[in-house]
Amino acid sequence: MISLAGRDILHGWGKFVFTGLGLGLLIGVTLTMAGVYRGMVDDAKVLLDNSGADLWVVQQDTLGPYAESSSVHDDVWRSIAAMEGVARTANITYLTMQVRLTGPGARDVRAMVVGVTPDGPGHPGQPVHLVAGRHLTRSHYEAVADVATGFALGDTIRVRRNEYTVVGLARRMVSSGGDPMVFIPLKDAQEAQFLKDNDAIVRQRARTAQNPALNRPGVPGLLDAVIASQSTNPYVNAVLVQLAPGYTPERVAEPIRRWQRLTVYTRAQMEEILIAKLIATSARQIAMFLVILAIVSAAIVAFIIYTLTLGKIREIAVLKLIGTRNRTIAAMILQQALGLGLIGFVVGKIAATFWAPAFPKYVLLETGDTVRALVAVVVICVLASVLAIRAALRVDPAEAIGG
Amino acid sequence: MSISERPLAGARSGEDLRSQHTHVAQSASKRAVGIHIDGLRKRYGSGDTAVDALKHVDMTVAPGEVVGLIGPSGSGKSTLLKCLGAVIEPSAGRMTLGGETIYDEGWKIRDLRALRRDRIGFVFQAPYLIPFLDVLDNVALLPMLAGRPNAEARQRALELLEALDVAHRSRAMPSQLSGGEQQRVAIARALVSRPPVILADEPTAPLDSERALGVIRILNRMAREFDTAIIVVTHDEKIIPTFRRIYHIRDGRTHEEAGEGRSIE
């Protein structure tokens, strides 16, 4: 059986290819939008994976440390470390800020500054996947940065008032928002979170000294002690916990909640917080875009196929007059719509694959999404061809005779 | 019997010709009448607004005969053609195509699409070839759509194109043909399923005298060779003298008269 649609496409291939190219770019954008969402989810999972933690101990009744701010005293880790089922613990701080590359080519980079104890690889919170350099070994002024920051080994970066030398480079160490991470020693990070400028410190001291309750005669050293406590930060955002072999997360988490009066999240709960709460709005935003793009694609396919069909009304009338079945004519239009959709899909897939790495945030093009997109394209093309098929089937064969 | 089974003019052996004559004789007995119309009427609308496009049409065309149908605009030519083409249903009367009654106060054949495909060939004022199919597939399309194997349909189409002297353009696209070549391809398409009846609607209108007479010559030859009854609706003064019989239609009524039957061979 001859393929009327195939012959028509071959006859007017330029029209089909260029229309398919345009549609393909639209489908490419749609695939990329899905990839942006998948990238966000993957970033969130990578953040959890890279933390190396089985449990996150955070301030009571908060969703910290990623979805809400959380403050936990920095000596809590000791009592947690002593509990049954806990293999290792580590304090950690997170602070998203502008990090400045100093020297020639100075520029600001949006990054998540992570404060970790320089314990070396394998400990919770430590950077993994080092691609160059080494881990943090000193307690001050060293940094390990993700390659996405664009920093190089030996670069000097400024975090607040302190400068750090980049001693290591990691890969795929990103926040849930996709910002690359910069790891610095915990003490420096704690200071950076609450460090005030000199003028503010002077004014703070003056205010404290003027407070008669803190500057009482006969109590020497009280004022100095109060001032000293105001300029230090004994808090971290969370305590990361690694479990000993043979213990389930919930079995260890429950005693910590009960005895330490803190909130503890397992990996599954933390993933739920990140995906269902932190990026939920962004996901809905992207879903809206996907729906709109699908509607626009369907409208374009419908318009093109309808226009192409109207251009063939006389031929369709002749075909009907000489005895062509309605289903043959409908199949021709449907096949053309599907052909157009498939050209667009191939172009879109190629385009998305090529431009995805150029996006500033991670774009993950999943095979499952590609298959779903193909199914959606087929469904959209079928629906879009309905209008044209209706128009074709309404053509009166008498139109071919005229009069 | 398919065309591929039945040799065409210009490529026959003596045995083939004997065989064909036998076939024609058998076929003629089957098709005692190519077209027979008796008291056909067509009314559009109803009540006060009703219009009788055809008031009383009688017509007989024998197999192998080409007759002319002429008349002024609005006389009912197109309506008659649509009734004959099973595109619109007459209001009354009787209509027989190829010896088979297809209308007698109601359609006798339910599948009008198949009727048009198998028993009626159409040639239009403009060739209306399918622009995205080459010449061969334009002609072969009908048997292909009827479920014939592609190779067989193309072979049958090629033989017809050879008979019409356009086989050398079989792989050309319609847009690459002259007007006369396009019309010959359209005739080949009308003949490919070997219908007992061909309806030609102003087939020579866009052609000059020489090409117009060429088309009529071909229609006459094909009518004889394929035992087909052909009605040519025309205004074309160049070709009217070539008909042996002419039906005049005026105010929805037909009147038969003898034509000049001028030789065009």
C-alpha cells in the first residue's frame, strides 16, 4: 500500500523539515525544562549523598539545616557521639553568600560556604569527589571549592573579612539550589556567620558597658566575660551522624530526639523535606511551563496540519470522488502530523542534549523523561490532527466536479 | 480481467487481438447498455423554495461510444454529472451503469464510494493530479487503494500510460508535465480500474485546438478499446463537431440529436 503521507512529506520536505525544526526547538525547550526540574531533584539528592550522613540532628521543631535556619550548640556532638548506634558525628554550618575571588580577575561567585571540621575524607560533611588538590588539613584559612565556582588551586578567595587559599577542588558538590559549595574550616565558618564589622563591635561593647546590670561594681570580670561571649559563636547549623553497622536510622534517631531534645531527620525524611518542600514551588513553576509549552506545541502542530490540509482540499475532494476511503485520508493527515512530531522530537532531543551543559545549573535529561516526551508528542500530534481530519472528512466529493 | 492481462493498442500479437475480440464480445453482452437514464429528476430544497435542477432526463450511451452533453450555464449539466457520478442522489427516475441498475427511486448500491471507485471514471476540466505523486503512482493509486499489489497496479498503470503515449514521463511529477500530458495522465487514471462509464467534465477547456482534438481522439480510442461509455460535458466549439450523438440539456430536460461525427483520426 502506498504511503500518501510519506510521499507528501518527501514532495514538500523543505516545508516539513523547517516546520519540524521550529517545533523541535520548542520540544527541546520542553525537554530542557523537565531536565531543569530533574537537575534540581538530583542536586538535592547529591547534597544529601555528599554529606555522608545517615541522620541530621537540628534545632528542635525546625526543618533545618537546608530548608530552615537551625542552631545547635557546638558541643552537642559529644553527647550524641556517646549514644548507642552512633559511629561518627560532625558539626556543620551552611551559609549561602557571595565569595570573592581576589587578585587578578577578581569576581564574586554565589556559593554555599560549608564549615567542616578538618577530619579528612570519610567523615560526615567532608567534601567528596576531589578532582585536584587535597582535603582541608588546617583549622584556618584553607578552602576546598567545587569546580563550578571556577576557582583554581592556589587561588585566594575572601569570605567576609578573611582570605582563604584554595587547596582542593571537588566535583558535583552543590547546594539544593544548585550553588557550588566552598568548604572552609568549621571555626572560620562559625565566625563568618556572625562576625560583625569593627564599628559594630565597638558600639556593641559600649552598649554592654553602659548596661548597669552587666557593669556592676564589686563584680570584676563580669563585663569582660559578657563582651567575650558576644563576639564568639558557639553554634552550628546541624550535627551530622553516621550510624554504626547493624543499626537502623530510626532506632538511633529516637533516643536522640528523646534525650537531647533535638529534632532528628533520617535520609528519607530529609529527602522529603528537600523535594516536597524546598523545591516544591519551583517544581510547580516548571510544571506550569511544561503545560503551557505542551499546549503551544499542540496548537502549532494543529495549525500547521490544518493549514496543510486546507491547501489540499481539491486533491482530497478528487481522492474522495474516485473512491478513496475516509480512513485512508484520515490516516494520511494523521501520519503527516506524527511525521512532523517525530521530526520535531528528534530535533528537540538533539538540541536539548547539546545546549543542556551550557546551562548554569545542572540539567539532567533522563531517558524516562525522553520516553514520556515522545509519548506526549505522539498524543499531542494525534489530538492536533483531529481538527484537520474533521475538515478533510467534511469535504464534499462534488467539489471536484464543480458547478 | 485486468488491463495487465489484456494487451493494449500498439503492443499486440495476432493471438492477443483474437483474445481481445473474444473478450470484447463477452464484455459487450454483459454491458448491453453503458449508461441508461430514464426520467431522472433532481429537486433541491422543498416547498416554495424547491428548485428542479433536472426535470426529465433520458439518456442512453452504448459501450464504446462517446457522446457530448452540452447546454448553457444553469441548465443542469453539473447536477446530471453529480447524479451520474453517484455524488448526489437523484429525486426520481432510473439510472443504469454498465448494465446494472444503481438507482431506481433510491440507491440500489449502498457503497457509493466503491461504486465510484470500480464503475465510474472521472476526467475533470483541470487534471487535478495528486501533486506529491509521480505520474505512474497517480495512475496506479486507485488500484492500490483498492488493495491491489503495488507492482501489479503500477504495471497496469504503465500499460495505460504507454497506450496514451506518456509512459516516457511516468517518473515525472505532475508539475513537470504540459497541460496536454497532464490531461492524458488524468484519462489514464480514469481508465485504470477499467470502469464501464467515464464522465468527462470539460476535459478540453484549458487546451488549444490541437491538444483538445488530441484528447477527444484518445477518449474515442479508449472508449473503443475498453468498451467504455463516455459522456463528455463541454462548451468547447472545437470538439462538438466530433461527436456522433449529442445530448442538449436545457432547463433540466435533455434532447438528443445527431452530431456531425467529424473524423479526427
